[in-house]
Amino acid sequence: TPCLFALSGQEKLTDNKAAIKAIKALPNAETIMLDVARHEILMESDAVRNAFFTAFYDFIKKNNIKERLKPF
């Protein structure tokens, strides 16, 4: 299963080194590092959010991920 991990460069709550070590053990994982971001990436500036969403949508396209949810 393809996985995308977004890490914050200014992280204070979690251990990026441990996260990177765990991510490297996953065969289909990709990582983006948002250097100026803190822990809550989606609560950051427009520039950080835009960088995240650009990487996210590129990842979706690259891995040909389509909506798999069915309505209830």
C-alpha cells in the first residue's frame, strides 16, 4: 500500500528520527519534510499547506489512487 508521510521540520512533539526510521521499513512509503512547519501542518501558513497539498495530490496521481469509498 502506498503511504505518504509529511514531517514537520520544526517538530517538538514527536521524534522525526524515529519516524524516519519506521518509514524506511515500509516498502512503499514516501516522505516529505516541510522544513518551516511545526507539528500541525494543516494549521500552518498558506505556503506550508500548499506545499503539503501539492505533494499529496502528486502522490495520489502518481500512485493512481482513486476514490474507493461507497456511499452508506
